[in-house]
Amino acid sequence: MVKRSLAAANALLLAVFAFITLFPFLNVLAYSFSSSRAIAAGEVFVWPVEFNVAAFGKLIDDGQLFVAMKNTVIITVVGTLLQMAATTLAAYALSKKRLKGRKAFLGMILFTMLFGGGLIPLFLLLRNLQILDSFWAIWLPSLVSAYNLFVMKSFFETLPAELEESATIDGAGDPVIFWNIVVPLSKSILAAISLFYAVGMWNVYSQAVYFLNDSELMPLLVRLYQMIQQTSETLLDSSEASLIQPESIKAAAIVIAIAPILCVYPFLQKYFVKGVLLGSVKG
Amino acid sequence: MKVSLKRDVWLYLFLLPGLSFFLLFKYAPLYGEILAFKDFRIVDGIWNSPWAGFKHFDRLFHDEEFWTILRNTLLLNLYNIVFVFPAPIVLALLLNELRLAWYKRLVQNLLYLPNFISWVVLGGIVVTVLSPSTGVVNHILARVFGIDPVYFMVSTFWWPIVFTLSSIWQTAGWGTILYSAAMAGIDPGLYEAARIDGAGKARQIWHITLPGIRGTIAILLILQMGRMMDVGFEQVYNMQNAAVYSVSDVISTYVYRIGLQGAQYSFATAVGLFQGVIGLILVLTVNQIIKKMGEDGLW
């Protein structure tokens, strides 16, 4: 009896935690569809009050958020492809024990995880390369994550060597073995790492703040930040009138920015977990 | 050597893009660190700018603002270790006791979600729900307790609390994955034996579950301590405002402001170098401690 109620209390407690985690999202979602009056009166919690889509209408008319979203899609698609190509190929090469200089390469890459050159030298380098104010300033400095590279390398090392040996005897070179044998066997890890890269690119923010000035190139989140700042300038004074309308527009912008992630999240979530567990096996 | 080069020419080609990346974007900037010892002038470039010795470090250590920033960085990290670090352990213990598989999966999926959302969005949401005039938290406080609006985001008392709670919000759920995996690896026979001996849930957790995940806790804790000098730019930048600079400004936001916005390249490089060197020392020390404890080191 005691055991039963303890289990029930535990289940309930976790439901409460899950609700607290979710509540801010639901609240903002409700704000985006609620009337200014209802928000100001404090009537909105997790469900829209006096439902309307005026805030979304304003954002669509304004259009800037969608230019920014287009930029983010380009950054994400191209960036993830570049990252996956560079990471997968390098991980495959480094997973081969016969490769001369392998230890040195691995040590060299490991060191970059421990010590970095800092922001300013990187900024000056990008300026010398004349790629500031272009998407290359986003793609190139984060082309390979050393951590993802090590995860993938360890995974390739677990593939049975016999498969490749027989292919080698049949005269297949490394490109053929890589493409026809290793890639098909590694779908789950490739999916997981692509997703980590894609989320990173979709969420790209600080690099854009550091390296992009041209407002035409702004990714979604930088634009969103500007909108949030514009409306929270008024945070310090509590005069209601100036705050009302911006609140629901801000909420609508947040909803637009996370909608794509929320749409794909339920389907891809299991790959993320798999990726973390593969990584923990030891990089 | 020649034979292996010919045999493995494809492997070297495969390695080329990745390796060039590390050389160009990770190693070449290390050369730029000498700026910390120079007075950088754009027209002269890095190499031809005049040497300045330890001038920038001297200024750094005598700069009151820098000590505030260092203190904030260390304090926010301390809160992180005391309050944010244990959260996923507690959550994982609770999740581990759930018997309904579908319910467990549902709760996990909901708890993982904030991990995938950028700080721009999370910060925007925090500001929205905590707004003194239109935020839902203040509405609830007013309605249930009759409290006047609290200005959470502009109060130097509340800001670090909000910052720490928001870290828990983002990371606690996702952080349970490694602990849950470690718990799944514990021999079920141990629990059975404990039950036969009459041990209750609390004692089973204390004597079996926690010792079973000790290694995971140790490694993650020490990794966390290795990052003591680092508070992420995005979280702070998206939650701070002029009213709370005195408790929220950290090294990453400082370097951005004086370096990129203020164009004091040499001084900002000195700050970054100081942070990097301390960080490296911490990681190396920490790895030694892991090994001394009999766990596998990080390398």
C-alpha cells in the first residue's frame, strides 16, 4: 500500500516537473494568439483568450522574419552538408589504424578541445580571409566538431574488419569501401550526428552576432533577438499601454522561430538520444 | 613511408578537408595570441605592430571592472555546480522508479525539449513570462498572494537566481540520459538481494543506485569544474540588460564588448588568453584527479 502510493506520488511529481518545463512554452504560445486586452488583464495562462491571429498577421506583413528564416534554412542545409562531409571523411580516415601519422593527427585535434585561440584572433583571421559578412564566416569556423569527429571515429572502429578485408581482396579501394560498405552500416550514427549539426546550425547565433553585419544576411535568431530587444526596451517603465501590443508580437515571433523544431522533434528525438549514448561509450 | 602513402592516398585525401579546417581555424588563430603582447594597429598587421610587453595584462589585473567580471564568471559557475549539476541526478533517480514505459518515455521527451531550443528563444520566453506588467508569473503572484509586481530581470538579487533556474530548465532533462544509461547497467540481482534483506526504496537508492552511477557523476562533475572560467555567451547575452551588468557580465560578454564592439583587439586578446590558459590548467588538473581516483582519464 505504502509502496503503491509512493510510486503514484513519484509519477505525479514527474508530471509536475514536465508541466513546469512545458508551461513557459505553452504560455508564450497562448500569448501569441490572445488579445492585447486579455494579456494585460492577466487572463492568459496556457490557453488563448479572445483568440486572434493579428500578431502573426503583423509579422507576415512585415516580412523581415521570413527573410531571416530563409537565411537560416540556407545556413542549416549547406552548413550541415559541409560539416557531415568533412567530419565523416576525416573520421573514416582516422579510424584506420594503418594510417601513418594517425596518433599525431588525433593528438592535434584533441588539443583543440582543450585550448582555443579566443574570439579576437579568429575575428582577425576571418577578416584577412575576407569572409566576414558572408555565410562562410558561419560555415567554415565550425566545419568540424572535434567531439563529433571522435564519436564517429569510435563508431567506425567498431565495424567488423572482415567486411572491408574481403572487399579489399576483391580490389575495392577506400572510396568504394567507404561509400558501399561503411556508410550503409552507419546510418544511425550518421543520422544522429547530422541532427546535432543541423540543430547547431539552426540555432546559430553568437557567430552571426560576431561576424555578420549585413542585415540582409541575418539568421532567424538574430532577427528575433532584435525584435525582443525592441519590445523589452520598455521593460523598465511599467506604463501598461506601451507594452501590450508588443507582447503578443514578440510571442508570435518566438512561436514562428521554434515551430520548425517542435514539428520535427517528436520524430527525431530517439536519434538524438542514440547519439549521446554512442558518444558516451568513449570518444 | 612511400609505400603507405601510395596505398593510403585516398585516406589522406579524405583527411584533407577536416585537417585543413583544424590547421586554419584552430591553430592559425593561436598565432594571433601574440596580439596580447603587442599594440595592434590595423595598418601594420599582427606581425608588424609594436611590442607592448605585459602592458595589457598589467592593465587587466588593475582593472576593477575585470575583477567584477571574473567574480561573476566564477559565481555563476559555482551556482551551476551547486544547483544545476545535481538536478539531472535527482530527475534520473525519479525516472528510474517509473514502471509505466509509455509514461516514462512521454515525461522524458517533454523534459528533453528545452535542450534543443536556442537561448535567444529561451531568454525571450523568460523575459516574457517574468515581465512585471504582462508576465504570467507576476499575474499569478498578484492573484494568489496579492504581491506587487516583482522586477525579476532588472533586479541584481533576482537575476542570478533566474539565470540559474533557467539553466536547470534547459539542461536538467537532457542531462538525465547518461545517468539513466548508467542506472540501466546496474545488476538487477543487487536490488533483489536488497529487497530480500528488507531494504526499502530509500536504502536501495543510497546503497545500490547511487554507488552504481558514481563513476558517471565523478567524470561529469570534474568536466564541469574544468569549465569554471567559461560562462556561455548566448545565455548571458540574451538575458542581461543594463540594469544588471554588475552581476551578469562575464568574460565572454566582456571580450565581445571591448574587443569586437570597442575594437580594443590587443586588450581583448589578453583577456581571452588569460581565460584560455586558466581553462587549460583546470582541465589538465582535473584529468589528473580523475586518473588518481582510479577512473579512466579523458585521454
